[in-house]
Amino acid sequence: QGVKRLYQRAVERLSEAWLPRILHAADLDSTWLLLTADHGESWAERPGCPTPTGVFDLHGNSLFEEVLRVPLLLRPPGGGAPRKIPQLTRTVDILPTLADLLPLDSHPPRSAELDGASVANAVEGKAPPLQGDAVSVMNRDFVNAPSLPRSPADLWSAFSLTTPRHKLIWQPGVGGKADRRQAYDLTLDPGETRDISDERLPDLERGWLRLKQEATRATVGPLTPGGVDETARRLRELGYLDE
């Protein structure tokens, strides 16, 4: 309960103190306003999930919808009638969308040059976005296991694929442990309570292959001792590691 009170105070500080100051300072007739989050939160609703003991224990322990699905609100200059984009939209789509919407000067980046896909046409009501999918990654917990990674396999503990119909979660086996797979039908089971990973569905088979391809793509090369030391130095400067 104490952690929940801290979290509530943080949310109230954002909504009641910080955000109104931004809205008051901005010229909303000439400013695009975007509000989103980098992750949701988990309160140990699921069996086997650790109970949070501090404000940093709420997320990063799973790839279920309560952690991955976040608000994404976009207001154009001057406002307008509200419109909801029902298709799956990802945080990686934000930058290419803004690159197409904003009247930037001097060689602005175009959406084709960026990761993600622009949904500017959908924002402007011209056409719905293409129906895609979203890949999410959970890194190893360096709070409970504070040793720095020494190989690419140490970095990622799980991958997930969210499609318009399904959620797939794959935990690669490390150190002799077997892979673990979970799959859910988000249309019939939005709460992700019934694991259907044993069902041999074509969509699931394609999804497992896609996740393995993403894991390979995420490994850009070996970690050298010098690279690890440099990363540790930069993390200490940001306050993420103790001396």
C-alpha cells in the first residue's frame, strides 16, 4: 500500500502540477502536443509475479499488456474533433509520424529514413494506417543481478510479438535451460489468461520465427571488455550504477 501511495503521488504530480504548467506556457494554437509513456505498470496481478517492494519494481518483470499498452494522445495546433486510431500503433512510430506532420526547416528527416512507420495520414483523417505488429523486449534484471553482461545472450531475457490478434512471449533458454513460450488470443482473451502456445496455428508458427529473427537482429556483435567498461562509466555518470 505504501508503494501504491508513492505511485499515486507521482501520477498526481504529473497531471496536477507538471502538465498544467506545460499547457499554460505553450501556445496551443501553434503547437503539437503529444502525451505518452514508456511503459505501463504491474501490481503482481498474475500468479508468479513478484510483489513490488519499491517504486522501481512495478515494471520490467513481464511483457503482458498491463506493461506494454500505454496511452498515446496527440493534439494538433488549435485542437479539433477527437478521433481514435483503432489499429495497433507503436511508440517507435512517433518520430516518423512527427517528421511527416511538422513543418520542419532545412532537410527534415522523412519517415522512410527512420525506424517505425508514419501514421500521419491516419492522424489527419486521410487513410487508416497499415495493420502491423509490435516487437517488445525485456532486458535482464540488473537490479537483482547487478553483474554487467559479458555476452549478447546476457542482455535480453524475453521477446514478445503483439499482432492484431495474438500476443507471443518467448524467453530464450540460457545456461542449459529450455526455451519458454506463451501465446494468447487477444480477441477472445484480452486479459491474457489462457496460454495457447501448444496450438499449432499458422499465425503462431510465423510469430515464433519472427521473434527468433528479431533476437538475431538485436545482436549486433560481441561485447568487448572495453565496451563493457565504457558502458559502465556512462551509466555511472547518469546515476544508474553505484561506484
